[in-house]
Amino acid sequence: MNKKLFVVLGLLIGLSTIVYGSLKTSSIINDKSILVTKENLELFYFNNIDKENPYNISFETLSNEQIKKISIDFIKREVLVREAKRLDLDQIDPIISARLAQLGQQALIGSVLDINNVNIETVKKYFEINKSLYIEPEVISFSHIFFSNYDDANEHLQRINSEVDHLKRKSLIQNGGIVFPYQKNYSKKPFSFIMGHFGNEGSKSIFGSKKKLNEWQGPIESSLGYHIIKVTSFSEKKQLNFEDIVDLVKRDYHENFMRVEANKIIDNKISEYKIIDEINY
């Protein structure tokens, strides 16, 4: 009898704990307080980084300024999610916090931001202030042959440049080296694209080879190994004219205006919440 009583009491205590935990979680979600801790910022950071980006850094190596920025984004997301839930939007669009935040933003902002009739002079003024955003980057076109070590790359370069027979030279170019995990030929690519394949120093070396067009040169070292390359074309960066990109600038102006106004509305909503920040910046 006593044994059964202890079992029943244990079950009741367990159920009580579960119910209390559920109520506590619910009250935290629905109140006007937001708790900022290292744990939830770290989870938020991990869930929102581009998993395909090879240059992601770990949360532990972030600077205080970077953590503050993540904290601001976390608070904004949390407010928008809660506003969406307060409006019962989670009942019609299932439980994905990023989607709830988007719905919350749409609900808060609504159709307030209608600027279809913006004056062209206003758009042009925006262009003049932000001209640095409308620069066509320098681009390069080149071919390369990849090697695992410097000596093999250098030896193959000498063979190509000393070979006078056209067919033999072509064979050396087509069949030399080892397999590169990306492309063998690159056409009109900016530095940012090349860096993703060759690393920062390798990309600098490639762009530094632009003075000698249509010559096999090198070897240059990348983050993966060594390369001999032939640059076929290069274009300097240039400032784009407003008249040539007016539709693009108009779109950017609209998006920037909406982003600024939306942030004002969201910041006003955030001010209604009590932020409990446990992070030591």
C-alpha cells in the first residue's frame, strides 16, 4: 500500500513539475520582458548564420561590438515573434520563429509605407549620397593549372613557355596539373568571387598578374596549393551613371526608405518591453 502511495505521489509531483514548467514558459513568452543571455545569443547566432559560408567564425571569437549587434537583432526578432503570437498569427502560420518575425513585422508596419509617387530628384539625391554603392567592381578573366607543390608548378610553367610545337603546348595546358575543386577558367569575376576559391592572398596575386595578358605566369600560392595562370582580360572598376541605372537606384531608395521607417516602428514597439540583459560586454 505504501509502495503504491509513493508511486502515485511521484507521478503527481512529476506532472506538477511539467505543468509548472509549461506555465512558466508560457508566461515568459507572453510577458513584456526579454531575457538576453549568452546561451540564447549563441543559439540565435548559430541558427542565423549562412551554413555554406566557409568564413564563418565561432561565437566565442566575436568582438563585443559584434555581440551587441547580435543582441539587437535577437531582441528585434523576439519582439516581432511575440507580436505575431499576440495577434494569433502562429495559429495560421506554423511555428517557425523567422516566419513569425516576418509576419509580426508585416502586421506592425502594414501598408503604411507607400512611396510609389516618389520624386525623381529625391531618388537622384539618394544616388549622390550613396554613389559608392554604384561602382562596377574590377573584374578579371583567367585560366589556371593547379598543383600541390611549388616545384611541380614551376617545372610545368617552364615546359609550357619553352614548348614551340603548338599541339604539344596545347596538350601541356589541357592535361597538366591535378584536379582543382572549383573552376579551371574564370570569366569576368570580381575579387570577392575569386577570394572564395583562392583565398585572400591568392586572389591578390591573381589580380596582381593583370599587367601581363595572355602569358602563362606564376607560380602563385593560393589557400589550396600552387597555380600557374594566364590572364586574358581585366577591367578596372568604374563609377556608374545615374541615368544608366535609374530603375535600380529607385528600387534601392524604396527599400532603404521602407527599412528606415520599419525600424522606427519596430524600435517603438521594442521600447514597450523590459530588456533583461545578462551579457557583460
